[in-house]
Amino acid sequence: MNPLYAKMPTTIFEAMSARARETGAINLGQGFPDSNGPPDVVDAAAGALTERSNQYPPMAGIPELREAVADHYRRHQGLDLSPTEVVVTSGATEALAAAILALVTPGDEVVLFQPLYDAYLPLVLRAGGVPRFVRLTPPDWRITAAALDAAFTPRTRLVILNTPLNPTATIVSDEELALIAERVQAANAVLISDEVWEHVIFDGLAHRSPMALPGMRERAVKIGSAGKIFSLTGWKVGWMCAAPALAGPLARAHQFLTFTTPPNLQTAVAYGLGKDGTYFAGMRADYARSRDRLTDALRASGWAVLPSKATYFLSLDLIASGIAMDDGSFCDRLVTEHGVAAIPVSAFYAEDPVTSVVRLCFAKQDATLDAAADRLAAARHALI
């Protein structure tokens, strides 16, 4: 047995969801909506299941989905992609695995930004990479030139960036992107840009892909997720976009992981990506309304809520809320004593964690959010 995996704990998301199921708590921990996604996209999948082939589709994805991804990014982000530069994967996590396994050789240094999605570090270690961390802190979670310079070395070969960033609900600014791009190019490195939240952005803000920056077109791998775009997290349909020199090795790694992805889901996602801008604007408006509903209720009961510019998440600042305990202890008592599951942000750090911030998912029905807010109000009263 590989000792790396023998010692690895169950992911915090699964652990907290299990506790929610066991206790009957309201689950604001794991990041999934409690809706069933857009009906027309679901209908397209159902129709394709009975009307089209259910045999192996092409390894890199059905042509219409690869074309739809390229066209979607051309319309929404101004990227000039060919369908041949798109590789369809079984979810964004598989895309991350394929990209990391394809691009990291033992001893390569990989720059990671903390807090970080929990799959990044195990995949880097399994590939033999050496992690180098950039530590971000609340309330603004900013990336600085000094922090980048401390992380980059002559052995840097890969950088993994999540923008918008889960769990902080922030968007990496143009200035920060420029700082990263400068150092990636100076190191002759590659950037894996995890952009699964690219459409879940609020308050009139816009997403900018690092791939669009000068000098980055040939050294960026852009990863997207239909699960996040269409609120269909269980479908596990994702993709990698990269210039041909990178796309080839990525595809070869993908073929030995899942090889391919259910063809009916690919057909439905291709349909969905062709929807006009009203769908995407409406989706963002609905989530922004839910964000505001939960935020307002929490602040009314005295909770200090950090800004949420993107994703399904907002965060509580425990110290500013008058809670004198670490985030892990708080989340344990919250689910056990007050019936709400949340995620301690310290779980997103590999070293030197921030221990005063708790993540909540607001992608829920109004009644669920209201009930959770009432329980959180009682929790604050009991714990301060």
C-alpha cells in the first residue's frame, strides 16, 4: 500500500456531508445546489440517451462538444480556440489529474495558492512534484509580488491557479494575473488555470482567463466544468483547453484515466453551451439573490460575513463575530449542537492555516437558507 494514500484523510467535504446525513443537519458544507439544473439541458441528456449512441465516444470528446466549448469561449471570453485544442474529461477533477500527471515529473516544483482545492496537493505529490505554497489571508486574500518571488525558484515547472477562488469567493485581479504571468514566463513554466467558477460571478464583474494574457496562450491549460456552469455537479463533465503542444500530452494522460465521458451528457452540455446570454445572466442573478438573502440574515444576527464576489460560497469571520475558537472546533459544535454543516477554511491549507474563517454554501432554496440562518443566529448567541 502506498503510504501517501494510507495516511490521507477522507476529504472534509465528504466527512461533513456524512455528519449532516447522520445528524439531520442542514448541509451548507459541500458545494452543490439543491435544484436539478436547467430543465432543457436535462431534457437534452434524456433525449440523447434514447436517441443517440451509448457506445464509446471519441476519447477527446464528441466533436459537437469540443466545437461548442471553443465557440462558447470565443463568444464569452474572446479566446481563439480550435476544437482540436479541447479535451473533454469526466469532470474538472479528472482534468486536473490528467494535466498534473502529464506535466509534472519527479522533482519538479509546483506553485500552489493556499487556501487550495483539496485535490491539488495529493495529485502533485502522486506525480512526484514538490509543492511550493503562496499563502493568502483574509479579508482580501491578495496575491503579492513578494509572495510569488518567495515561491518561485529555478526549479518551478508548473503553477496551479483557481480563479475565481474557492473557498475565498474572490476573483484574481488583472494586476495579480499579470504578476503571475510574468513569473510563469520567466520560469519557462506552465500554468494550469482552474476556471470552473468562471460563470458564477456577481455584481457586474467579469471573468478574465489567464490564457488571454500576453505570452500565456502557449503555456496555459484552461480547465472548465459543465457541473458548475449548469448547476449539475453530479454529471462530472469537464474539459481542458490548451495549445497543441500541451493538448497532446494532456489527452494521452486522460486516455488512461477515464478514457471518455458519457456521450448523452456530452451532447446535452454542447446544447447548453450554445444557450444565449440570458441564461447565464439569469443564473448569476439567482445565485446573487441567494447570497444576499443569507448574508443579510447572518449580519442581522451579528455575524461578520466576508465579501463574496463569485462561487456558491460566503465565509464567516469568527474573530470579528466574537467567536473565540478555531474554525474546526466551531464547525464540529455547529453540526453537533446546532444542526448546520459548514467547512473550516483551515482544511484548505497544507501548512500554516488560517483558522478563523468558516465557509458556507448559499446555493440552496430560500427555506433552507432561512432555516440555516435561524440556527446560526442561535449558535452565535450560545457560543459568544
